[in-house]
Amino acid sequence: MIARALLVVLACAACDAAAPEPSGIGSWRFPHTTRGDIKTGVCQPTDLADGRKATWCFAQTPVRIGGRTADVDLYFLGAEPTARLIEIQLKVRGCHEDELDQWMRTALGPPFATKPTRSYWKNSFLWAAALLPSEPGRCLVHLLPVSETAEIARITQL
């Protein structure tokens, strides 16, 4: 009887566990999504700022972000089907900075750093930057796995 009661307590404790940390957006997840998973849009080779070879996949199905439409670009390290996802870039059209900031806070929690036109988030899986706005009427969001330190450093300097 005591063992059964203990199982009930443990089961209830598991119900109260925090939701898992976000590891991407939509069907694109770090470190699971690979180049071979992408069946839509257009993919072509590109070079990263640090000289690494990558694949840029654009014209993906847009997503809704804070009531706005965001175009999605994906970057993979290499061109082979097993190349891993190293960036999800969201271009939010008709962006309202407050609306995007609220969506990011809801999705990722409070930012760990903010600047007048930038906010940054980080968890165990990803690092994110919201450029608010990146140009008039458009905001840019970068989501990268935390292992992409060179790209994180480059984006932080934008």
C-alpha cells in the first residue's frame, strides 16, 4: 500500500514538471533536423562568414509570429543529407517590435540581455537574437544551436 501511494506521489510530481525547453520552431529542431528532412523551398550552397561550407534553404512555408507572417530561411552545415541545422532565420514582415518581443518572451522566457534594438535569449538547446527592427517594417530573428559560437559572435556584432 505504501509503495502504491509513493508511485502516485511520484506520478503527480512528474505532472508538475516544467515544459521542455524550446529547441527550434515549427518542425525545425536543433539538433534533430537535417538537410535531408527539407522537402520544400529552394536549397543552394553558400559560404558562412567564417569560411565554412553550408546550404541555404529559403522559400520555406512561412510561419505566424506574434500575429505577423515570417519568411523562413534555414542554414545547414554542409550539403549532404545528414548536414545538421545550424540556423533558423525568421524575417517578420510588417513587424511591430512590441508584438514580436512579447511573442519571443512567451516562447522563450525573458531575454538574458537587451539593447535598444536587440534582445537575446538562451537555453540548453538554442541561442536567439531578435533585431527589432532590422530595417523599417521588418524584424529579423536568428535561432542557432548554442554550439554555433562563431555565428553567435558575428550576429551579436550586427
